[in-house]
Amino acid sequence: MIQLDKEKLAKLPTFNQLLDEEYGEKGTESRSDFDEKSLTWFYGNMLKERRKELNMTQKQVAERLGREQSYIARVESGRADIQISSFFRFASVLGIEFVPTYAKV
């Protein structure tokens, strides 16, 4: 089994430290912009992976949504920021259901 050097590990920066250096600290405009783009990409990628699981083409999804295939491509690549209502319609076409849960207070 490989033994890790704890002293070397302690000197490594955390992921958040790397993000702070590259995009600015949380609360800055540049970091907020990065976080927003990251989420847009994440949700687009989630939709794309589900579409592929269903063996659907972008064109088929577009037809069901009444949109252009190029729009689906932009959403899936994170280049289009969609409204929540559009996201839910997109998810519905792909058979993704969202069930609200309520936290006990």
C-alpha cells in the first residue's frame, strides 16, 4: 500500500484556495460570475447525460420543446442560461421529476 506524506499533503492548497486565486474570493463579482457559469454548465451537462441515456437526439428534444436544435446544444454546453420554467419543461421531456421535500422545523 502506498503511504502518503502527511507533511506534503498539509502544504497542498485546498480547492477553495485555488478557486480564490483563479476567480477571486466568494462575494466578488468575478467569483460570482464563475459560480453562475459553473452551475449553468452543470445543469446543462445533467440534461445532456439524461438525453443520451434515453438515446434521444438534440433535434428530438428540440421538437418536443418547440425550440431549435441549436438552443438545445447551447443549453447542454452551458452557453445558454435558461429560466427555471424552461429547465422544468426540458427536464419533463427527459422524464426527470422533481419532488419537493419539506424540512421539519
